[in-house]
Amino acid sequence: PAPSAKTSAPPASVPVQRKFEKTKSHRHSRRVSALNLSSDGQVSLTNINMIFRRSALAALSVLGAASAFGPGGPFLPSSLRNSVGTARPSVRAVSSGLHMSTAAEPATAVAGGEDAFEPMRPPDTSLTWENVQKQLSDAFGYSAEEIASYATVRSDKESLLKMYGTMQKCRGFENACSQAYMQGKIKGFMHLDNGQESIPGLVADAIKIGDTKYSYYREHTHALASGVDPGAIMSELFMKDGGTCRGAGGSMHVFDKETNFQGGWALVAEQLPYACGAAKSILIDRAVGISSPTPGAPKADLAPGADDDRISVVFIGEGGSQNGRMAETLNAAAKDNLPLLVIVIDNGRAINTFTEDVAKNSDVYKQGLHYGVPGLKVDGTKADEVLAAGRAVIDHVRTKGPAVLQVHTYRFMGHSPADPEHERGRKGEKKWARDTQDPIKEFENKYVTDGTFTQEELDAVRKEALATVKAAVKFADASPFPPEDLAKELEFPDPPDTDYNLRAAPAFGPAVNARTISTEQMETITSHIGALRNKASAGEITIGDAINLAVHEEMLRDPSTTIHAEDLQAGSSYDIPKLTQQTYGSIRAADEIIDEGHFIGKALGEGMNGYRPIVELMNTNFGIYGMAELSSAGNAYATTGGRFDMPMTIIGAGGTAPNQSLGAEHSQPFHAYVMGIPGLKICTAASPDAAYGITKSMIRDNGPCFLFAPVKMMKESKGTVALDECLPLNKGKLLHKASDEAVASGKAVTVLTYLHGVKEAQNVIDEIREEGMDIDLIELRALKPLDVDTIRESLGRTSKLAILDESTRSGGVGATISAIVAEDMFDLLDAPVRRLAMDDAPVPYATSMEKAVVKRGSDLVEAVFDLGYGNV
């Protein structure tokens, strides 16, 4: 803060030097106290092992909390604030109105040295207020009068005090987190936001409760500014049941349904397509005429009002925005004119790496120019300019379309408390930034000096912020830990044995269909559905058509159902999305760019905002592009502590058939790849009946589901379908039962298979029986959760097991099932489990080589014979 009129200012370098020396002189005492972090006060081996890390963190914490315990800090007694606050001279000349000095900031001496510190990333002197005005005019089309009206924020004491209070609350909260981490109350990774408080200050001012917010792993202050309860956030960090996610999410995963704060996502840039999906959900609400009466509530037949100006906000660093997801997001935002605001937090560091070392162009706000998305860059150390420019950009998003707001900041802390800070110039740069680039100090210097506020007014705001933080810590301390069995309860939103036939359709379905589907469209789709149902009854429907039938029936039954696919207008490769866009329009049936990760991510955003997205993958192997999004979809329900359901149905043709001649990339066992993702229900369907019934159930499920269909059987396999019937998502199917005679003579074998293996096994049943053997043939329609009961019942009869597996020997489906059988049903076995898995070698194109990798019916005959006659 500026010196008090009653206080004379000592030389600026002296207090800085003293604080630095005190930090060094107290390292030993900090090191000793770090030993006493266990709850019972005893020194533990863990404490000893952490001495070096915590000792280094102690020094970091003292410097990092400089604004809390140093000049103007909320944890410093008011009696000392003014005397200490005089240590730092004003780094900018005070002027009236919004301002930006065109001269470079004076560098401050690093403690212990006489030479001026030269930062790797000096202040951007081009970001004058005049420059910001020009950006608003050129990129956003604002008139001089409109820009002047936004600039009047300087005279709005109420708005300025709110901004200052938010910044102080955020600074105090992060400093309290640093202390709690040192005390062992917060564990794991933690990322603090000190130095970037003007951004949450803008959020608290201009972003509304109804706006959806998607952040990254450094999200504490974004959640605070969005209105999330401070005690609930702190409790989440303390891994308590009173946390926003009941302790399931932690520091990097703060979610709150009531304020539409939707994460907290830990994989860099993954939040971008999620925010796209959330923005698209706003447009669907308006187009279809449904909405949630309150944040997080189910959709109702309630059209958004004419004044609906909701937007979706996504936060990302300038390093993370170099990710390809940024280009995809800007493309989607421009194509659909999404109400999407991208806030780029430009602190010059990609984790700890100097961003310019890895990125050719750090002016992220210009990336949108290629797509017609305007952008603006503003100095984050000047909170008033962030407020004025930010309001203008946000108003543009509310009324016209997407935009990028890049805020040039300095992060005072390392990437995390484990930050080694050994990279070049980083420690000195952070100290320099704390001294000269602090938005809170800048605010105080300007507005106390020009008489807008008295020091007492700001002290009162700071005191209130400190009280809020202290109350949050107290609440977190008192909150209990979550029960152990909560972890398993959060695996799936719907129990595995849910009967989806009993799930009621939304009452608003007929009304929405009547106002969104024309008479001609309804006649066309009704005729199409009728033709498919006739084929289903006659046993002539294909797997692809059976899925298409189920999709249309469910999209008509529940207008909150959407679909995303490549080549969707043309029906994709197997007619799964056929006539969806022609019937429901592009708002509900979206043709997508060729990147599965992007549109799986958009579907996730829709799913978090009340919709039931379907994603059709032309080939399931293309889902490799979406592994990050699939992983997060699976984790979402549990990570949010059950606060957010995650309905999403992913459907595609895949697997590896003998002689399919598709080569390695189209022949990968993606179903095995995703088996390890928690929270996913994974099914297979080798017949039209299974495909139809499972698809309907998955669309009605409140969690993420993945249906794999056999790529080489999509059009050739035909059969009847039990119309209007949902099938369970946790049951296999006994397709052929071994004769009692074969069982009695010990010549029966249980065979487990799925996808193309079903056809291969069915084709050799007669041959097996001719050899005097027989099989219980079980189709593994549910890979996860696995139908253990059906397997156990069959093994109780046959005592022998062969698995015809369409995945690799290492890490495959068969390996998992074999282990489960060995652990839980060993006493039922008379022989070792025979696994007929794909070889670990890539699948060749040439059929002569493919035989060595892909197992088939002839291999099954040999395995059954060996088991029956003891040749194992």
C-alpha cells in the first residue's frame, strides 16, 4: 500500500533485504518444525523422508505468502501494515482514469546483490489502456462512446471494492492453503493462483450463477469467484466429507452444481471441448424450448426467457492453449456461434518452462482470427483495466458470439509445492514479480494515492476477506472424513442391475417433438421406423439398422437426447445415425470434425448440463483420439462426489475378425484398452437383438456407457429383435447349452467369447459335437461389470473353460476374466483355463500372416478337444 501520511518511508531495499535474510536464518527452525507434522505429534519416517521437500517448501511458502504476511497482507496485524507497507516504493506514476504506463517497470534488486534484476519476461509495455481501447474498437466493433462507458468503472466504488475484496479473499485463501499443505492437512498435488487475482475478480463481477464455468487444475480462486462456498472448497482440499465433492475430487477437481462450476480438470486443455458442449447445451435449450428450472435440475418443458444471456466460460493457460484442442474449440465456437468465453491466463510459464521456449507465438488471443473469433489482451496487474475490458468482452459473448480474453499476469508461486525452482531465473523472477507486478499492490497504490479509497476502507475489506478464509479453514477442520464405502458407491450413477424398462420417459417429449419436428419430417421418420420394425419382426434387420432404430426411438422418447458423429448426414458407415440430422436438425444431431476426442468432449459437456448425448464412432479404434475424454467421463461421477451424473452413450463398430484384412491400426482391441477406465459400463453385441436392447438401456443410463459391435458383422448379421425391450447392462447370454450327456461324461466345456468370436464359435458347434464334445457358449455382452454369476453357473456344470478372446494375450479381456476365475472359482476347475487370445504382435494385413495373430473357430475346436480329453 502507499505510505500513510503519518508514516515516513525507509529506504525501499532495506525491508526486502531483511525479509530475505530472515527466511534464510529461520530455515533450520522450519526444518525442525517440519518433523512434527503427524497427527499424534510423533516424528515418523514419512516426516523424515519429507524433510528436504518440506524444508524447501517452507522457504517457498514464506516468500509466496509475502502479500499475506508482508505489506498489506491479510494475515499481518493492522498495527504493522503501514510501517511494513512503506518498504516498496510506488512502481507506477499515478494518473487519473484508467492508465497504463508506456515505460518499462523499474527492475528491483534481488536480495543479496547490487545489480538490477532483469526478468526473462518483462512487462508488456504495449498493453496501454489506449491499446486496449483500440483492440475493443478494431476486434469487437465497440464505439468510442461504448468504450468510455466501460471505462467509468474507475468511478464505481462499489464495483472496485468488490474487485478488491475478491482479490484479497483469493490471496488469503491460497495462502491458507499453503499453510495447510505444510501442516499435512492438504495432500497430493496443489496449484496456487497467487499473483493472478484480477481474473477471479473479473469473474466475481461479470460472470453469473447461470453461466457454466470450466477450469483447470489451478481452480480454487475461480471457484471462489463463481460463488462456491469457501468452506466447501477448503473441505474438499482437506479431503473431508463436507467438501464440494465429498473429498473424492481434491485440489484439482472442485465441482459445484448450484453455481454451475463444472471443474477442476487435471489433464491440460481437456476442459476446452467440455466447455464447448456446455455452450452448445445453452443453444439447444433455446432451440428446443427446454431448460433446467434451477442449476443442475433435470430438464423441464420450460423455454429460456427472452433475456437468457447465459454463456460458457473456460479457463486455460497460455501454455495449455498451444494444445490442438484450442484450434478445435475455436472452430466449433465459430461454426455454431457458441456463447463461449475463453479466458487465457498468460503467466509466461507452461508448468515451469518459459513458454517462449516451446511456443512460437504466445499471443493466444490472435488464434481466433482465423475463425472469425475476436480476441483481446489486457494487463492483469491492472485490475481496473481487466474489469473494464473484461466487461466489454463478456457482453460481446452474451450478445454476439465467442471471444478470447488473454490476461497478461505473473504467477508468484511455483507450479506446485513440489516445484524444484531450479529452472533458469525462476526464483529471482518470482521475487521480482511479487515486488513489482502484484495486482493487489497496484490497486492499493493507485486508489489510495488518488483518494478514491482510504487505507481504512481497504483494511476493512481485507479484514472481512480474512474472516471468510478463517471460517473456511475452521469449517474444513471440523468436517468429518468420508466413509470408506463411499468409494464403491460412486462407481456408477445407476446400479449395474437397473431395469431400464421401468425408467419413465420425460413428460415433455410429445410437446417438444410437436414444436421442433415438422409434419413432413415426422412422416418421414415414422415411415422409416415402421420399415425397420417390420424388418426386426421378420428377422431381416442388421446390427447397424437395429442400433439406428433404437436411437430414433429414444430420441423421440426423450428430446434431451442428442447425437454426434462424423459423416452423420450420410449415415456414417453403418447407418447408425441415419436420418437423425434430417429429423432433429443440426442442433441435436451434429456432424463433427474428424477428431473423436473433440466431439466426445463436447458430449461430456452436454451430459453435465442435462442432455443425453450419443457418440457414434465410425470405427471404435478411432476412439484412441479420445482416451483423455473417455477417462474423464468415466471418472466424472465419482470425482464430483456424485454431484454430477454423466450420461453418455458411445457406440461403434470394432474388433478383429479373421480375414478382415484391415491392418494393425483398424484391428486394435480398443475394448480392452478402455477396460481399465473406472466408471465405464462396457458391453458388446454380436446380434441385432443385443445391439437394439443394449443401446436403449445405455441411452437411459445416467453414466457413461460404451457399446462395441463387430465391424465385419454390421451388415451381414441379421435376426429378430424383441421390440421395445431394454436389455440389462450386466448380463451375458447363454447362446448354446451343452447336452446333459456331454456334461455327465466330462466332455463339456464352457466357452466365453464376444464380437466376431460369437460367429466363429457358432460355426464350429456341429464340428465340436461330432468330436464327442459339447459346449456352453456364453456371449460376453457385459464386459464391465462382468457377469460372473452366469460364468460360475456354467462352470458348475462343465468344470472346464476356454476363452476365445478378441484382444491381446497381454492386458486383454481374457486375461482379466481368467484371473477372476482363478481367484474366485478355482475350486470349480478341473483343468487350466485355455485362453485363445490375439498374439501381442500387430495384426498384419496379409491373411497368411494374420493366422498367426488372430484366433478363430478352428483354434476353438482344438482347444475344446484338448480340454475334453485331458491334453492340457
